[in-house]
Amino acid sequence: MPKFSANLGFLWPDRPLPERVEAAARAGFRAIELHWPYEDMTAADMKAACGRLGLTLLGLNTAVGDATRGDFGLGAVPGREAEFRAAVEQAVAYCRGSGATAIHCMAGAVPEAERARGRETLLRNLEVAAGLAGDLTLLLEPINRRDKPGYFYSRAGEAAEIIAELGLPNVKLMFDVYHVGVGEGDVLTRLERHLPIVGHVQIAAVPSRAEPDEGEIAYGAVFEALDRLGYAGWVGCEYRPRGDTDAGLAWTERLGVAL
């Protein structure tokens, strides 16, 4: 069965980040992943906490930009190249200071009329980012358009085309089963097709984004497929708990897996 990581962007949302790190370790997780830890916990403090608690720190996201303007990433947004580079530099510095090994490079929302320019912008930006983060993995994550209308890519194949065109060994696909399930379906076929370029997997129920023991996705089959296909990485628990996070971890028993 897969090994699971606690996504502290969503789990234990009622606590400050240092307490979420502690909670993940107490719950039995052996790895954590983050969204935007930059103002909540220094890289040095994060590294020290993970070392003390025996946690592997996986990855984090580039900054979204200006949320008041509706930004949700900048990688594919024409004219914002300098801001995207600054976001990558910030993420790289945090990774190297904390021990994290991956960065989700957020592409952002692009109007339909700007998509051609957006693609060119993204390719150039990722080439720069890959050079800045040569010792780290850069992850591209399609986000379904129900949750984020206009996000640059919503299908796994779109991100896979970008990865193939770049041909850079440290640019990989974030295969989020929730986003694939909401935006495309046919999860197992797409997982097998794209596994050679998958750098990380995430899970949540479809359509609720709650614990993965409800909804349309048979996660027992997903976990069996990951084993059968030889996936050796972590599976990130990036779901929104129905209630108390610790009580909600009973999903592991229901699905016959262990943290």
C-alpha cells in the first residue's frame, strides 16, 4: 500500500502551522507537504521541527501573486514574469533551508484569448525555474475548472504536453486524483498513461474534496493500481476534513491502509 503524506494546507485548519506539524507526527504521518508556509514558519524552524519529529518534508507551492486581483499563480500569466521568478526564488530558498525537495509551480488563470501567449510564457518561465531549482523537482498540477475557472490547465494531458516539450528531468506532473476525477474522470487509465512523468500523487473524495472514503472514486482500486504500477513516491492527503481532522483519519481503517 502507498505511504501517505499530510497536506498541512488543509489538515488541522484550526491550528497555526507549527501545531499542525506536531499534529501530523502525533497522528502517525511520516511526511508532510505545505501550501504557502512563508509567513507562518521560517525554513530553519520547519527543518528543526521535522528533524525532531522524524518527518520527511516533501514540497510547497509558489506564491499565488496578488489574491486581491484574483491571482492563483503566475507561471502562465504574460507580463508577470519578474513576479513569477521572485516567487520561484522564494520557494527555492525555503526548500533549501527547510529540506523540502519539490515545488508546485502554480500556472495561474489565463483568459481564453491569452492562452497562446500564456503557453509561451509558461514554457519560458519553467525553463528559468528549472535552472534556478536544479536540485529540486518542479511539479505542474492541472486544476479542475469547476474549482478554478480559467486556470491555465485543467487536464493531465495538457500538463504532460508542456513537460514533454520542455524535456527537463526535474519537471514532473502532480497527479491529483481529485482534480482528475472532477475535471476528466477515467482516473486509472490516466494514472497508468502518465505515471512515467508523475512526481507526486494527491488524493481527496470526489466531488466533496473530503476524506477519501466517500464519493465517486474507489480509492482502494487507486491504491492497488499505484502498487501494481510500481509507484514508489508519497501520496499526499490534500482533502478538506468533514470535521475534526484526527477523527476523520478513520478513513485509513475503512480503506484498509495505514499511515
